[in-house]
Amino acid sequence: MNKNDTIHRSCHPASHWLKTGFMWFNTTLAFMIIGLLQIRAGVYAQRVSIERQQMTIENALTLINQQTGYQYLWLPENLKSDRKITVQLKDATLETAVEQLLQGLPLTYELDGKIIVIREKSILENTRDAIRGALVISSERSDEKSEGAAQQIITGRVTDSLGNPLENATVRVKGKNRATFTDKNGEFTLRGVENDAILQISYLGYTTREVPISDHLSTIILSRTTSTLEEAQVTVNTGYQKFAKERATGSFDYIDEKKFNEQVGTNILDRLEGIASGLNVDRKQIGTGTTGITIRGISTISGQRDPLIVVDNFPYDGDLSNLNPNNVKDITILKDAAAASIWGARAGNGVIVITTKHGNFGQKIQVTVNANTSIITKPNLFDIPQISSSDFIDFEKTLFNNGYYKSNENDIYSRPSLSPVVELLIKARDNPTLANEVNAQINNLKQYDVRDDFDKYLYRQGVNQQYALNVNGGTNNIAYNLAAGYDKNVDNLNAGSQRINLSSFNVFKPVKNLELTAGINLTQNNSTNGRPGYNGIGGNGYTYVPVYTRLADDDGNDLPIYKYRQPFLDTLGQGKLLDWKYYPLEDYKHTTTDGKQIDITLNTSLAYQLTSFLRVSFNYQYEKQKSNGSTMNDLQSYYTRGLINTYTQLPNGALPVYAVPMGNIEDISENSLESNQVRGQLSLDKSWGKNSITALAAGEIRSAVTDIFGDRIYGFDPNTYSNVAVDYVNPYPTIISQFSGYIPYGTSVYKTTTRFVSALANAAYTYADKYTLSASMRKDGSNIFGATINNKWKPLWSSGLSWDISKEKFYTFSLFPYLKLRATYGYSGNIIPDAVGVTTIIYAPYANSNLGTPWSHFVSYDNPDLRWENVGQTNIGIDFATKNQVISGSVEYYHKETSDLYGNVAVDYTNIPVPYQKQNTASTAGNGIDVQLVTKNMTGPISWTTSWNMSWYKDRVIAYTTTDTTLGGIVGAAVLSHGGKNAVYGVYSYQWAGLNPQTGDPQGYLNGQVSTDYYGIRQSSNRNAVYNGPASPTYFGAIGNTVEWNRISLTVNLLYKFGYYFRRPSIKYSDLSTSGNGSSDYAKRWQQPGDEAHTNVPSLVYPLNGNRDSFYNNSNILVDKGDNIRLNYIRLTYSVSPSWLSHMGINTLNVYANAQNLGIIWKANKANIDPDYQRTFGSLKPSKVFAIGLNASF
């Protein structure tokens, strides 16, 4: 393929849809500009909409305050009424709303600026002037002094615990009709106040304080409280509808913006562990194509375990690293069937609903900025329990003396390299007079450790930089949000990434009852490769370079690594070949990998309010993600030099003939994802008397097309942009073995289309704000399943109920003034995209090399009975709060059963030419408890709050069809159980019988007898396996403590995991002989009789025995408890005094410092191993991250 053709293919479509995206962006930007103009020209019309039964006037006034910005004041305070009223207001004026609230009461009101002052009717005329005099708002006149008492002028400032000013806080003189409000800086002035007076300071959502004026009043700090009303205002988002959490019957976990931003980082999902209930992260799975996140345990055995990710009401199909965490408003996690079943066949693993920031109608323009820099410490390579250089050299000597390397030494076909020590031993063997010189050189090598060179030349501190800007606001008919983010990351090995996020979301009301939205998210992500890391360099006879390898000499000059035997390369080609030595410290500079990813997501919707309670909406989302990758191996790279040399022909007496042309070799890839999602929805929200009902009915269609293209270019000249065609059809003799081979072909083309059709309905009925009944139904259809309608379509449903028992008249338990019971039951589903019910084939993009004709191969075979996986769940919960919310939280018990899970089943080979086929074959069951607690341990100038997330989960396999019944087929670190009461994934082992005291051989059991027949033990029945315990935590959670004082806030978050097991890595001699790296347990090996009393590490024997090594490494002697407590993160925040900021036009300014990945503070195992990271040899613990940043609002 011509290079120019390739570039044309990759750029032209991208430019087309990118241009379309920017047109959309311009449209939404135009909406925002119109809104900004209306902010300048328009006048805010205060409109009120409230539909609620049995609420107090106080609560109704609070809602009016939230919708209009008007504060309210009772004068005197004892006028407050606890009368319950029903409010039916739809787009009413402020005056109409207040008049309806006070209807039938001996009260009236007056608007004084932005304050609703409520008084008795009988004293209205006589008290109006007096009250206005008492409400000293930005006034400087003196109050009349009380007779016989000394009076003074009082000034002060009211803030929250972070130092943010509280505007319009009420400051009242206790027992007097004298009050005022704070200004935008939180400051107030009261004149003519008696010396013994007490001030009462109150603010919505904060605990009222009483402060004697004799105290120092420069700053009065109010602590946040969670009242019943506030709890009702917490809104959960299912992706289809939003409703107050108090009306939910299902299991939801809500994470607000403040809690989410206690951590820093570029990835949204990385922040969830430690702050979300019921969510666990398996860190060893991260980086393997999965998030490692499970919600309430595992719901599948062969499918995708990740939860469904929903962003702004639609499933997100793109790369999760594209999402901007600084634009997240809140996150709702749907955990049980009643919560998640609305998403049907994709919700079996739970659902994470991410809501981004939007503007609000009637909101003043607000600008927020955030910037932080993180330092990533160098990893400590010496945490790896690696075999010492001295021990490894002794190991090599033992193998050499036993003739182990003879086969490689005499291999004239592949010419494998041998290590420096082995080459020296050969040299001394062939020339005994050099023995002393060789021994000196070998002893010199014993002082080196390759980790020193990795640390010195390759690893550095990483730096992440993050900047974000958010602008939002609105007028009466436009709400807008504009967000921008820039992230620049450089890791410990200098691999870099740069991400730019731009987004705009606008809501427009052109006419009454009609609402239009237009949104766009644009992300560009560029990445580059870095230096090779530990275990990333191979050669010198092994998979990884031997531990004594040096990458540079004492003067810092690069040293070579050999992939083929050095004596052979020194004479090969008589100088006509390119240099075939590998220089790790230089080579990475000549192999560069660049990636560019562009993601555009477009959202639009049209909604019309048919009646006061009925709304119809149509939503559409389009996403296009395109990834272009390029790996350039230039002519100086080892890969290019090696490939050219391999196929170079050396005719006698003639110049070399290069079958692979001189020049760079470039591998390019173009991957694209294009998805369309359309939804029509009818929503109902109706209240009458003591009744209220919310419901929706919707239908949606979704399609996703994945297109993958790859190609290779030989002989590329970056100066002329030309390349050279190569012969893929004819084989060429390779210079090493002289066997013929084909030049590697790099073209690939792949395309898949997945379609879903869904119909769904959901309803919830509430009576008297105490009893709620909910139900949902969904039916999904897909093109990936079998021929029958029953298999193509999957019906899923749920039901639930709740009872707010604390609102019953008979309920008098004052310790818990809030108590609510919930119960749900329902089904959700799961799919595996590559589990297809029909026969499919892939056509190869190139001709068959032997026949020169087109060809194809089968991907899947007819499987008409394949159907959706099924996940059923029962959830019972109780929500509670003590007086003043000192303790609040929830306790939930759930039972989960899965059926029709996918697994490999043996099939008739005469019908289908494969031994196994994926079928619905397994079922599991599990039980769990989630507990969430928030305790207010201390209030006042110093406040201390604790958040507890505690989860317990235990599961088992009910049925699973397997053909492997041997003991060797089940032992391992995380193996699927075959049934019984054991965990779905457990740690299984060979029974350990100690070391043979005479030989140091590891011993097991065969037919009840101590044995060293390792093959026989492996082939014995799996019923002989030792079940050590679950591979995943049975108990897990987090504890977060926040202490606030003045303008300083400190948060410390701990993670804990208990009740699980892991297998620690140890020495495996057979692997050590090929990999060149291994465990320091080598030094603990049995060497003489009596050693078995203090070691369990087997002796070294020759010939090496892989079955012996496998038995030892999979025996129960190496299994440890994984229990640990981890210091997850620490955050320290200082809020700068607003009095310092007001003259600069800054509303708030917070400076913060974070420390993350701080490591384990306690662990059950005694081997100094982090069980979540160091389960395989050579695994590194994550580096500590220290960040400093600031955020400000204007």
C-alpha cells in the first residue's frame, strides 16, 4: 500500500465528521451566546412550581428560596407554623405562591428587597416600620437604645467550615425583634445591641448557632447539617428519570461533587473506590482491558464483568479515559435489580450513571477554574523480592555443569543467545588456561544488580498537570454550560499523554412548555511511548535480561544486549549486515509509538409538557470515536535492523540483496466506533390529595459499528514520504537458519455491527408520603442471538415497595426520628458481544500465501439456543437517622441468583469442527450486606465527621458443566469453582505434605499416601483439592474522616479488605532457567538434611522438573490471607478568606494538597507482599502520588 493512500484513508473521513462536530459545536455555542445576551438584557421573572402534599410552610418557603433566591424571615420567631398543607403551584408568580401558602392563617407578608417577611395580620400596620428598622441590611442608622442597658455596635462575618461566606444568613438578637442578614461577603452589622445579648445565626442547610456578643465575633462558622428536607432534595438519576431519593425503593448510592473531588486524577472511575458502597476494585485486573470494578460481586463467569457506564442518560461506548472528571456533577450507582433493571440486558453487573454539569434557568453566570499538579514518585524496584546476582550466577553454573546449555550452544538453526556468564564458562571450558581470568570476570558480575541501572537510567518521577474551566448560568429561557479541560501527563518512564476536553450543553425554551437541548463533547487524546521498564528488556539468553546485566558502563556508555549468540554475530555476513546488537538505552529512541484519539458525542432532545403532569420527549445521541496509531521503527531501531538482516540475501561475490528494503518500518492502525441511539419517552408526574405517581414508557434503538484497519509500510522515507513495495507471496531463506519464510504481512480489516431494540416502562406510586410501590418492565432484542424470537428478545422486570414508618402516628421512637423500610425484587441481564448465535466468518484482507487466492475463516458456528444471561436480585433495606442526624445511614441485605451464564461446553466434533462452544451452562448464587453510616462526632468550631462503607458478600456456584475433572485443572490463584459451597472464584491448592528430609523434594498426597509422583497427583480427581478460600474479599469497605476547623479541612480515607486469600510467588526453577529472573526464595531453598525444619522451599534438582515446580507453586503452603488496610488518600484544604479576595472579584479560592496510593498500613501476611499488586513475580506496587492545586469561583 502506498503511504499517501493510507494517509488519505485516515484523514478524509475524520475531517468530514470532525467538521460536522464543529458545526454542531457552533450551534450550541450560539445558544450560549444568546443566553449571555439575555443575561445582560433580561430581567429575572421569579416563577414558582411546587406540587407536594403534607408539607410545612417552612419547607415550602425553603423550596421558594431555592427557586427564586428570596430569603424569608419570621418576625417574631414564634410565629412559625407546623401546619401541614398541600401545595399545587405551576409556574406561579412569587406573590401568588406566598399568598397561597398563608391562605387561612392570621399571617401576611411583605417583600423587603429580596426578603419575604412574615408577620401577624393584627399588628401589620403598627409593626411595619419597626421591623424595617430592625432589618438593618447594609444600613448605618442606629437603633433606639434599651433603657438601663449599655449598647454597642456589633460586626462580624459568617462562613461555612471551609471559609466560604454565607450570603443572606440570618443574624437575630435572641428574644428581640431585631435581626439582619449577611451580605455577599458573609458580613453583617447590628447597632444598639445590649452587652449581654445572645446572637442566633441561622442558614439553610446549616446548624443554627447561639453566640454571646461577649465572645470574639470576627468570624462565626456554621456547620452543615442534613435535615429531612435536605435529604428529600438529594436526587438520584437512573439515566431515564430523576427523583428524590426518599421516594426510591431500590438501592442507589449517590456521590456528590464534593465527595468525588476529594481525589485528583484524570480517570473518573479511579476515584470511586473508597467512596462508593458495595463497589470493589480488583487491582490486578486493571490494565487488562477491564476496569476491575465489580458492584455487589460477580454476575458472570465468562462475560464482561464491568458495570454499564451511562453518561448524561445514554450508555457510553467510547474510551472511558476520554471523560473529563472536572465536568462531573454527581454519580449515581444503581446496585439492585429495581434500580438497574431499567437498563435491561446490559445491567447485570450494576450501572454507574455519570451526570455532567449543566446550567440552570435563572442562574447568574458562574465561572469556576481548577488547576493541579501531581508528582508521581519513582517506584521502588527493590520491593521486588528478586534473586540476587550471586545466587543466579551459581544457578547458571549448576546448569552449565549439568550440560543444560548444550542444546542452545549447538543450535545452528536459531542461534539463541547465551548469557555473559555462560559464554565465559564456555570460554574457560574450551581454554582452561583462562579459568582464573574468567572466574574474576564472573565474580565481578556478582556485584551488579540490573535494578540499579533501571532506576538510574530509565525511571524518573512522573508529572501530571490538570487544568479545567467551567462556565454556566442561564436566563428565563436558556440554561447553558461550557466546560474545557486540559491534561498533560508524563509517567515514570516518560510515556506521555495530552488530553483536551471541550463541551457545551444548552437548554432552550423557545415557547411555553417546549424545551430543546443541544450538547457536544469533544475530546482529543494524544499519547506517546516512553522508555522500557522493569521486565521490559529481553535478551542475553533469557526472556528477561539476567539480574547482573549492565545497561551502561562506568562512564555511562551504552552496553549491548545480544538476541543471538555473540560469536556467531561477530562473523556473520562478513561485515555486509547491519549492526545486530541491541542497545536498550538507545533503542527506545528509534521506536516511537504515537496515538491520537478523537471522540465526538452529540446530544439533542426535544421535550414538550403536554399537561401539568405529562411530558413527552425524544432524545438522540451520536458518538464517533476514531483512533489512529503509528509505531515507527526507524532504520536505527533494533527491530528494523533485525528484520532487514533476517531476509538479506548474500550471493557469492555480489552485493547484498535486501528483500526487506532499507528504510523505516511503520505499523499503522485506524480504529473507529460509531454509535447512534434514539429514545422516545413519555413521562408522568402527577399528585392529587395524598397520592402521587411517577411513570414512564419508552422505546429505544441503538446501533454500534466498530471498524478496525491495520497496515504495514516498508522502506518508508520520512523526507520524501515514499515507501517500497515488498514481496509477500514468495518465501525467502532467512540468514540465521536458511529456512524459507515469508516477510511479515501487516494488513488487517475488521468490522462488526451490533444492534439493540428495547421497550420499557417504569412506575412508582406514593401515598401520604409514606408508602411507595414501584415496578418496571423492559424487553431487549439484539441481532447477536439465535434464530428463535424467545432467544432474540429478553423480558426483564422488577418490583419494589417502601414504607416511611417514622411518619406514622403510632411511631414515637425519638432516638430514630427517621426510619424507612424498603424491599425490591427483579431481574437484569448480561451479554458477551463475541458470543454469537449464528455462523459468522471473517474474510482475510490478503491472499493465501500458498495458493494466492482469497480466503476466510470461521469465527462462530450455529448456536440457536444461545440466550441472554440472567441476574435476579432481592434487596431489603432500612434507612435511618438519629436526632439532629448525629448518626444516619442505611443497612441493606441482598440475595442474588444468576442463571444461563456462558461457559465452554464440549460439542460433537462431527457437527462443528471445534471441541468447545460457548453455551448457557452455569448458575450462581450470592448473599451480601451493604452498610453506610455517617456520624457527626463533633460539632462547633471544630467539626469531625466519619463516613463508613461496609460490605459483606459471599457467593457460590450452583451448577457448572466442565469436562476437566483433574486436580491440576482446578488448582490456581483465582479458579472458577465447580460447585458446592465454595466461592465462585476461589484459591485451590495441592495438599502440602512437607519436604522430604533426605532430598528436599516437595511432597503431596496421592490416594491418601504421601507422594512425589507429581504427574499422578496432577491427574488425580479434583475432589482432592484444598479449598483455601475466596479469591475476592468477603468483607470490604472504607472509612473516611473529615475534620474542619476555621478555614482548614482535613480528610483521611482508609480502605480495608478482609476474608480473602492469595498465592504468593516463589521460586520456580524451570522458569528461572528460561526467564532469567526469579524469586529471592532461591536463597531459602533446602540444601541439606535438617533444612526442612526451617524452610519449605524445595531443593534444586537436575534435570529440572516442571511438574515438581508446578506442584510446589500451587500447593497450599504458599497461600496467605490477603487481609489488609490501605491508606487510600489524604486531602488538606485551605479556604482563603473572602475579605482578601473581594477586591479581586473572586468569590472563593481553595488551595488543596493531596496524597494518594500511600500503601498498606496493615496486612495479614508476613511476607511483606501487597496482595492486591504483587501476586505475580516482578509486579510493582503503584507509585505514591502527591498533588497540589487550587480551585476558584468568580
